Amino acid sequence: MSSTNPPSATSHVALTRHPLEHGCGLSEWRSRCRGTDSTSLKNGLLQASAPSIPLCCLCPMSTTVQEPPHVLAVDDSLVDRVVISRLLRSSKYRVTTVDSGKKALEVLSLGHESVQLIITDYCMPEMTGYDLLKRVKESAELRGIPVVIMSSENSPSRIRRCLDEGAEEFLIKPVRPSDVSRLCNRAIAAMPMR
């Protein structure tokens, strides 16, 4: 936006990017834009009613507020599923949990386009996390979804094998909040542009 042409009191600015891309959270963005015509916001337009509106509100933003990244968490242990789910939800992820690789494939077959990240335990009965990783990476529809493997065993050969097969990362349990924050960028990067 040119500094020589500030917005007039009646100008509209198209919203083409998400507020989080401008360094402010959605609630902060909404509070800064308080008083703006809500219909204009819903329609993707920002009614610039005063020259004192913060610059972040005058930047192009998205016409649709994107949902948080959707993570499919796979672990046969109920305790581990609860722990990883709480960690992910506290970092504002949407989480679907299942207790097996087979159920994970069922979820992916029903709505794979909504899943931006798969995080799976390595050691599971019937289908290991490694087997699930292979199935995902062999599928033309699913191979773009990042897969993170978790294990309580720090085995260099296992880690190398998973990374060679296409795993995005290998985490040693227990998974920590710092691990989850590192995954956030990967999940968001995998989100389709709308």
C-alpha cells in the first residue's frame, strides 16, 4: 500500500491473507478492528472508518479465516493418546485420535484432505507406525501429508529407517511442548491454500 495514498474514511480494503501472517492473533486483530462493520468483515472487506485503524487491519488478509491445523494422532496406548492430544490442543491444533494404523487409514480414506499432519507411535500391534508411514507415502493421495513418528526407544537404526522412508521427524517419547511447537510450522506449511 502506498504511503502517499492513505485510505479515506469510506475506503474498503480487500482481505486476502490471514491475520496471523501479520504478527497479531485473531483475537487481537478483532479487538483492533472493533467498531468495524461485521458484515464487511464477513464479506472480506474492511470498512476503514477512521484513519487511526492499526496498520495490521489495513493489510490484505484472508477472506476466510482458516481453521487450525488438523492432526491425526495414532497410538495404541490410551494414556499416550491423551497426553499427545492435550499437548496438541493446547497448541491450538484440531486433533483426531485413533488407536491403530488401520483406523488411521480409515479416517484418511474418509477425509484425508482435512488432515495436515499425522503423528504416530512406532510400536503398535497389527500395523506399526513404520507400516503406516509406508502406506501413506505409497499413496498418491496421501503422500503429501507430513508423518511424524514417536517412540520411547532411541534406536538410531529405527530413526534412520523411518526418515529414509519419508518421515518428517522422529520424536522420542515423552513428547514435550517444545516438540509440538516445532511441528506447528510443518503442519501450517502443509495446509492447502484456500
